[in-house]
Amino acid sequence: MVKWWMVRAGDSNELIPEWLDKEVVSIGWSKLGNPLSFQTRERLVEKAHAVFTNEKPGTRIQWASQVWKFSREIQKEDKIITYSKESREYIVGTVTKSFSHNPSIISDYYPNVIGVQWNQKRISRDDLSQGAKNTLGGISTVFRVDSWAQEFESLMQGQGFTTTTTTQDDNDDSADNEVFIQQAMTMLEDAIDKLDAWQMQDLVGGLLEAMGYQVRISPKGPDGSVDIIAHRDAFGFEKPIIKVQVKHRKSAAGSPEIQQLLGANPIGASSLFVSTGGFTPSAKSVAQQNGVKMLDLTELVELVSEWYENMAVERKALLPLRKVYVPM
């Protein structure tokens, strides 16, 4: 039986280009050593308790369990799914080579490697059912997603897929509060992504207001290099003054757009570039060299979650949320 696995590429997604180029998928936890040298999962857990002393016992068990799954349970012909936050697309591959512990393929930090032939067909997150989105947004690095195999196969063949199922895959972390929180953040990301360009501009302005800034948002019209001016005092004299460009689209922001923001008035103001489509490598390089703060969709979601209660009522209306308490 072919199994379907989700393997997350980390918060920054820096692994995906290497995975595609070298036709592999990899995970870390290098302190555990070669997991194939442990005869049982329990022995691997004991090792995790010994080397991850600063982590909670539950976290150590979770990490060891994921390495065990990756090294022992993923077989040839199984399917691997990973998610590119830059393009908001899922990438699917087929396992071609069994597990190996080889630090030379990716890095010492990600020594656990499986060979994968990646499919050129990608699946937009927008095309998935809400149930699939919720499951795939789980916080674990490695987990089974067999329940959504038919949906992915249909989408890869260019067919639509309609489902009413809310079944989620059985994995060790399903009852963990962190999973619930991660899924809530995933739903918040989807809600923010559905805003139009002008609503996104207002949302970013509302976020800055919640942080204590007074803002001036550019009116609707031709796209300019500055969408928002934020400052601390009513007259705009007190520093820091922040000029903001907001790009709400699928494609990544490039270096010319970063340069355009830097050259726009007011000269000398701090620069913030919000791009829900992420940033190209050259854009990141120019931004870092010139002190431009970059904010992608994931980081925007985190800030909205943190500052939402301080936002004005009319800004909250853009994104109605309900506060939920969970036991610690």
C-alpha cells in the first residue's frame, strides 16, 4: 500500500530548492546520530532524552518519533508532499531511494535523507478543501496524510475535487494543543490571503496603528512606491518615520521594487516591504544590505495574531476573529 507523507521544509523554506535540485527530502535532529543504529523506537527516545535536555520530555519524544517514522516507515513508491510558502503551492514526489544517514548530501544539520523524484505539477493551496488545508497545516515535520491522497491525485490530473469529509489522519500529535494552534494560524493565513489589495493595505495600516503609530494610507489609484507612511506623532516629525510598500499577490517581490521603495520620499525614513508572495533571493539581498524590513505572509499572520486585540474596530472588521482559550 502506498502511503502519503507530509514533510515540512522548515519555517524559512530554504531547503526546497536543494531538495528539488538533488531529488531528495531531508530532516534534521542530527544530535540523535544515525537512527538506523537503534534497534527500537524506545532506544531512540532514550537518546533524545539524553541529547535534548533543554526541551520538554514530550517534545523529545515527538522529535524522536518523527525521525523514527522518517527512517523506518517511509518506503519506496510512497508519496511525499511538501509546501512552498514562497509560492503557496504543494509539491508532490515519489520515493525512489530508501533512507540514508548522509550529512554530505544536504548538510550536517539535515543528515537524514530519502531519495525523491519530484513531480513538475504543483498544487495551489487555494485549490485544496478546507479539511486538507487544516491537516496539512499541522505543526509536525513528518506525518501521514493518506486521507487526502485521492484529492491530491485528482488535482494533479487537472480534475476538480469536491469533498465533505473532515477526517484527519491519525498521528501522535493530533491531540496536542500546538497542533490546534497551528491549524488556527493556517486558517488565519487563508483568511488574510483572501483579502483584496486595498483591504490588505488597510490591514497593514491597522497593524501599525495597533503598534502605536499614526498612519497615512494612500488612496486608491495607480500603484506607487509608497502605500503607507507611519509615524509616532500627529505631525509626523518624530522618528522613526516608516514608509511601507504592500504587495498582495502570488509572485515574489523583486530587487527593483525594493530599490524603488528605498528611493521614494521621505528619503531617510525606515523602510518596510510587505509581500504576501514572498521575496526573490536578489530582493532579500538588497533589503538586507539597505536595512529594509521584509514581511511575508507567514510573518504578517504572526503579527496580526499578536496585535489583533489592539486594532481599531474598523480594521478588525476586515478580518473578524473570535478568541478561543485552550488548556495549557
